[in-house]
Amino acid sequence: MTASLANLSIDLNADLGEGFGRWELTDDEALLSIVTSANVACGFHAGDPSTMRRVCELAAEHGVRIGAQVSYRDLAGFGRRSMDVPPRELTDEIAYQIGALEIFARAAGARVHYVKPHGALYNRSVHDEAQAAAVVEGVRLAAGGPLPVLGLPGSRLHEAARATGLPVIAEAFADRAYTAAGTLVPRGEPGAVVSDPDTVVKRALGFARDRAVTSIDGERIEVDVRSLCVHGDTPGAADLARRVRGELTAAGVRVAAFI
């Protein structure tokens, strides 16, 4: 069912700071002039202290909310390889990453507003109860208050967060294909990444206006999300994000941070 657009608001987030040393992957400055929330890499799948500080400063300048994008310790694999990390160790690593980013956010006159897992950890925490609980415990360990957790609707991650009193923010991916079960199609499978700009924009409007998306099998999936993600490492990501925001605004959807 199409939702009323009156007073409808949606957040637009992107993965940022995904470089390392002299290597830069994301157009952070351009994207930070468009998005409303920034998922900043915390050094485990990408990012380094200087990059984290620079992105936090830019985000603060643009009034963009800063989120900690936490990951398995996997620089070589960009955090996209599933790893069997003992729960207590994973909890400590999540807390460590959030704490590191918080230092640079505070130095920029801002703070970390939420946490979002990256890559393999994101997908693993959709169905793995133990890993999801470890992530949530890491958030609780690092945060001085109830820090929201951004993730896939219906995930074990969100179940664990709710059980401990943490707010949850449901997000969708305009540039990723979905299974009929409402999960993301694994990146190794054909059609997992949606690269056609027109299709990405159409899907973004569908999430915001119709609260639904068509799965890779052609089935309609109903979703109720508060944030849309455009991947920062996609070629032409800034132009795509700008177009998505423009089309949402033209359709009467207010684009604003969820917190």
C-alpha cells in the first residue's frame, strides 16, 4: 500500500572514509554535501586515524550525523569475508572501533550518533544470534547511553538490540538486490548489486513511497524503513546519491537524519 507522503521523512546514509593511507575509495567531501548520515569506517575493514578525523570534521561542517561502521578485522578482504570471531573478542573489537571514532567525532564538535555493522558482519548478524548479541554488547560497552543500531529489518541484530533496550533503525539498500525472504542477495551471486541509476532511483522511491521492493525473483516485499543506504564505493556514488535525494524531494519526501 502506498504511504501518504504528508510529513514523510527518510534518512539517506552512505559508507564513508573507506580508504587507507594514500588510497582513497570514497568521494567523502561530495557525498557529505548530499547525505544526512555518514557510516564512517573505523579502521578494521578500511579507514585509518587521519581519514576518520578528516571525515568527522567534514561531517560536522555539513551537519551530517556520524555513525560508527564497525567490521570484522579484515583490511585485506574489505570486511566482506565471514569470520568466526569468539563473541567476547568480537564485543571488545566493536567497542574499540566505536571508541576510536568517538574521539575524532568529539574533536570535531560532534559525536557518534549510531552504529552500523559492515559487510560480512552485517550479513552474519542478520541470522547469527551469537554474533548479533556480541555486536550489541560491544555497542553497550562503548556507549554512554542508548546508541541506536542501524540494520536490516527483522534481523537478529535488531532483536538483540531491542532486548537490551537499544533503539533500532531499519534501513534499506536502493543499490542491492533482495531475496524473497527480505535479505540481501550475497555479493557473489549474479544481480546482487543494482548498477543501473534509473533502477536505483526507482527502488529508492519505492522504499519511501510504497514501503516495498521487488525481490530478485519478482516477488513484492513489504518493508518499513527509516533510512536508505547508497554505497560510497559504487562508481559515480555522489552523482547517484544526488539524484536519489533530488527525486525523493521532488516526490514530496523530506530527506533528513533519523536522529
